Amino acid sequence: MSSSPAAQGPLVVGVDTSTQSTKALVVDAATGRVVASGQAPHRVSTGEARESDPQEWWDALCAALHHSGPAAREASAVSVGGQQHGLVALGADGTPVRPALLWNDVRSAAQARDLVERLGGPKAWADRVGSVPGPSFTVTKWAWLAEHEPSAARATTAVRLPHDYLTERLTGYGTTDRGDASGTGWWASASETYDEEILGMVGLDPALLPRVARSGEVVGTVRGGGELPFSPGTLVAPGTGDNAAAALGLGLLPGTPVLSLGTSGTVYAVSEHRPTDSTGTVAGFADARGAWLPLACTLNCTMAVDKMAALLNLDREAVEPGGAATLLPYLDGERTPNLPHASGILHGLRHDTTAGQLLQSAYDGAVHSLLGALDQVLDADADRSSPLLLIGGGARGAAWQHTVRRLSGRPVQVPEAKELVALGAAAQAAGVLTGEDPAAIARRWGTAEGPVLDPVERDEAALARISGVLSDAAPLLVRAPHGE
């Protein structure tokens, strides 16, 4: 990232509305220098339900922008990157009819299985939509809502994704983009349109959905009203989902692999080829520019490791090598592999097992899930020896870095830039000002620059041990709760 001492171009704002907080960066569009920033939290329900009040996202956006100080008032454009898949159901007055169902709410597992079967099986979904929907996808959440809360479904006059909701409150217009729309399950990647047969299966009128904006389009200007520190006429870009925004923020070229360590863990790469994985491991998402973003996601990543560290009363870096303990860290069910009702399984505990070895087993289990999907994410001709870009909240942790290197056998590059989702949104906002490709803007900003950690010998024994435990435990992991 540039460290230029003074702004050299117009200012733009990039927003990251994530699962637990909203962050805003004010960025110099010419240099990529972060001029100001702000952040505010929002709440997520606990227990089986994972829900948030969308009004809290708006309040957090307003607070984050005000925390950014006077620089936000000078911004010429703004864009919102947001958590994917969430279902925001709005009533006739524009307010939510119920809290939003978030991406990590897996109560719609039964609806996901039913929808896959009704359309003709996994291959039919992959060929048509690009992905085989699991309970994270919006289409399954709408099916769950229609079945369990029919009055809320009937009261719904508009359906939005989290980033759509904030963009619409900024502009007054209902728009989305192809990157985020591709995670709904009702946007067909084969035709790049809403699929009316799938919408009919779940009883959703396509008139309730937002218009899909073109890449680089100005979708409106910020409305007045006094809540936001923007000047009249501030341009609003389409925004996108968080992973597509991070890909923009890194300026990704096709074939460069990314491993993101956050609340969830993801692996992805930009591809020129439309993904169609009928196993459901790889989601065939679109990116925010016109290409594709094949991606695999795990529900259990840094939070699973932090939970184990808390149970063991250890610092999260207090890992120790050795031992035979294996942890399958599916503390909240799992998405990859598709095990929504799974719980964590610990195997291989012995008298000489140390607490540090148990903690290391949590790291190993989380990274094993991600690396297992990486080869399917990458195109067949991709270079398997190039550095993995390691991003997200865990990327700077020494234990995470070493575990990824040990289990992948690959070099790892850790970009120095932080808040890549917000930076990607800022690059998109800069793009609507200049007409440039936002990924090229991010490359000019140098967002992916950072130290490269040399590879270490791949730990084949650990990989084989985890795979063996996963295979042996399969009957337990797929068992649904009583009564479903």
C-alpha cells in the first residue's frame, strides 16, 4: 500500500458489512492510501438461529462513517461489500418483516436437500446455477421462511441481500450485482439471469428481487436526510459480496489462490471458466467484474480454534507439535464438507497428549478442510507451486501461517494491506469515477504486496491421519437430529 503523505486524488469510501461489524475506509483513489477509517459492531443471535436486525447494519454504517471524521464528507463515491447469502425480507414500508437470516444459519438443511432433488439432482443445479445449494444459500432460507413463517413470507414485498439492503438505503433503488446474486441459488450462472423455474419452486415472485447492475455502473447517488456525512451527489457503485470484494481488493489475476482465515474459512481464485462442480464442494460464484470466482467455504475456522484455546485456557498461539490427537472442528455444523448437523469430534487422545497438541489439532482440522477443496477450486492448468495468498483475521497468526505451510507444502504470502473487503469496495468506487477496472486499480495500489514465507515439507502423515478419522467418523457426522 502507498504511504504517500497527502491525498493526490479524489477520495472514495469502501464499506465492509460483515457478520459482526461494519467497517468503513476513506481511501485516496489515486494512491490507495487509507485517509480515515471507522468501525461499529452489530449483534448476531446465539443458538441454532443466526440472525441480525438489518437496522443495526445501517446504524453501524452511520456510526462507522461518522467515526471516519470529516474525510467522509469529501468522498466522491462509495461502495458496499457485504456478507453473502443473508436473507433480508422487507415489508411494504421498506422495513424488515423479521430479522435477517444469515449465511451461517443452517436451519434450512432439509429445504436444501428437497430443492436439490426437485430440480433433478446436484448436476442439474451445477449446470444451471453453477452451485449445488446448501443451507447457506438464500434460496433455501426463503424456502424455510415460507414453510415455517408463512405470514412473514406473505408480508414480504422485497427480498434483498445484506449489501443490497445498505445500497438501497443509500440510493433509494433496489439493485444488486452478479457477484452477490450468484450466491442466492436463484440466479442462473448459465444465463446470468434470475431463474423463474427455481423461483416458482419456492414461491417467490421475481418482481420482489433487485435489478442486477452491470460492472462499473453507477447505481445512484446518496440520498439526503442528514444521517450520513456524504455530500449531495456522491456516487454509489453496485457493491458486491464480501469474497468478490476481497478479490477486487487484492487485484486478483486468474489462477492466484487465496486462503482466507476468518469466522469462516474460504479458498478461492478468479477464473475465466464458469464453474460447475456437481459434488457441491466448490460454489460457482461470479466475480464482480465479468469473470468467475470458484470458492469453497467452511463454517468453522478461527472461531473453532479460539473456542478450543478458551476451553484449554491457552493463548491461541500456544501450540505444540507431535501427538496423535485429531480434531474435526465442526462446532457449528459444516458447509465444506456439507455436514450441517455435525458436531466436533476428537480422536486419538492419549495420556501423553498435551494441551498444546490438542490446540494444534484444531488448527490442523480447520486447514485440512480448506486445503482439501483447493485443487477443485483451481483450474487444471493452474500453478500448484505458486504462493498462497493468506488473508483474513488469522493470516498474521504464526500458528495459522505455519499450519498452512506445513499442510500445503506451498509458500505463503501475507499481504500487508488490511480490510481487503473494504479496500475492494473502495476500488470499485474508484472505478465508477475513472472508468478503470477496479482490480487494476487495486494492483496499482499494491494491496497484495507482502512478505513471502518459504514452503516447508508437507506433513503427509498428519493429512492422512485427519482423512482417516474423517472417513471413519462419516456415519456419525451425517446423522440428522431426531425428528427432522
